[in-house]
Amino acid sequence: MTIGASNTTGFARFAGTCIGAVCAIVAWIASRGNPYALSVFGWLMSLWTAYIIVAQGKGPMGRFIMLTYNLSALYAYSLSVKDLDDDDDEGGLNPLITDITLHRVVAVLTGCLWGLIVTRFIWPISARRKFKDGLSLLWLRMGLIWKRDPVNALLEGDTSRNIEYMDIREEFDLHNFLTRLEKLRSAASSEMDLRGPFPDAAYGRILKTTGSMLDAFHAMNVIISKDPASKGEVEILRYTSNERNQLRARISHLFQVLASSMKLEYPLNEALPSTEHARDRLLAKMFEYRKKSGAKDEDFALLYAYALVTGQLSLSIAEVSQEIEKLFGVFNEEALKLQ
């Protein structure tokens, strides 16, 4: 468990235990140990904690409220009906509900403190570091996938579109990894650091933009696997092969630059490579082929979709670059001073 997750869970565990203990004391005093009244209180508690878990999304808090209430109230009832022996220290046949709940709270607090000591000093795992390393790895993986060139798969072997540059398992792994990064971001916001609070809002925007990039990857995968490639489409792909390779390499390189900056927490260069010129050359090459060959409009649909997706990727990469500049700055004389 990371330091941030330990902080978050520890607070929810202790706060939920205290709330559940208070509810158990109120229910026991109000019901005077009557099993039918306790069942009504238990039903109301289950509804309330279910709302906390499902509607408010505070799973640990709701679970520990209900757990402490059940352990305290049901244990007190078991004592009152002689179901347990050798428990005179907590009232015996006349249970001391305050002592029972106090023992529970103290035990949970001791466990939380010990957990914090382990995660902070004995086996510290920083959610901030895992988040940044994971985000860098995701971008590197995305750059590697795009380096394959989605439409280039159509030129390998026959003209069937059964060849995918990214299979469904790989796509699932990418989205699943993005979900893990969201959880790490939530844990990192609870970590205390001498460098200041975790910029949760900025990293939230970065993850949202990264999700839109994955959506663009999926859109391209759907396009190239939809229908069999025509002879005209294959000829256009071969004619624009050089321009597509340049655009593919440029986008893949930008993913690597973003990943390196995030991994090292180092400023970006002010003059990042632009994909606009490479994309314009691709569109110009397509226009040249249209004038020379007189191909049908349908034959250009695939490459136009490819150009749109690359344009969306370029905009998303530019948005992420701006966020990284706000986080780490850009190269300047002070940053590169030899000391």
C-alpha cells in the first residue's frame, strides 16, 4: 500500500470506527438490549452506510461504520443473553456498551498508527512516484504502438483489414492501466511532501487528455478493421508511405519527450517538434495523387480519417505539454546553471 493510500484508508478506518461506536452506543441505550429494536436499528444503519458507500463513493468509511456498529451492538447482545463466557470485564450480563466501543476504537487506532509507521518508515511506497512512473510508462507504450503506423498494417500481407496494429487485449490493458493511475492520483493527493501539495487538478487534466488520446487510438483501430481495403486505398497508402512515416515518427517522438519530462520531473524544451508540417505534407501528397491519378473520393476516406486522428493526437499532446510546462517550467539559464 502506498503512503497516500495508507493515509486515506487510515483516516477513513478511524473516523468510521468512531462514528460506528457512537451509533452503537445510541442504539443500545435506546433499545435497552431489545433484539427487535436492535434489528430495526441495524436495518437503518445498513441503509445509511449503503448510501455512503454507493452514492458518496466513500467505501472504507461506510464499511467501517457498519463493521464497528455490528461488532459492538451484537457483541453486547451476546453478553446479555449469556452467549459468551468469561467477559465480566465488559459488564457480563449487563454489558457496558461504552467499554466495548472504547476497546474497539483503541484497537483500531493502534492498528492505524502501526500501519502509518510501516508505510512511512519501514516500507515506504510513494504514490506520487508510482503515479509519475506509471504515466511515463503509459506514454512510452502509446508511442510504441503508434510507431507501428496503424494504416501500415494494411500493406502487410494481403489487402484484408484483419491485421490490427493494436488488439483488443492491448487496448483493454491500456484503459485498465489508466484506471490504476486514477487511483494512484487519488492516493497521491493525501501524501504530505516538503515540496508542497500534490497538484491534483493539473494531473487530473493530464489524465483526462490521455484518456482522449486512447479514444483516438481506439477510433483508428475501428476504422482500419471495419471493411476490406480496396485496391485504390492500398495504392494511396503506398504513395504516401514516406510522409506517413515522418508523421508517425514525429508523434512517437513527442510521446517519448513527454514521458522523459514526467519521469525526470525536468522542464520541457520551448521548441518541441511540431506535427503540423508533417501532417501538411501528407495532405499535400494526397492532393498530388488525386490530381495525378483521378482516384475516387472513397479511396481517400481512410487517409482523411487518419489525418483527423493525428490532428486530434497533436492537439492532445500540445495540451499535455502546456500542463507539464506549468508543473516543471521550461529550459532557461537558471535551470541549466552549472554548480
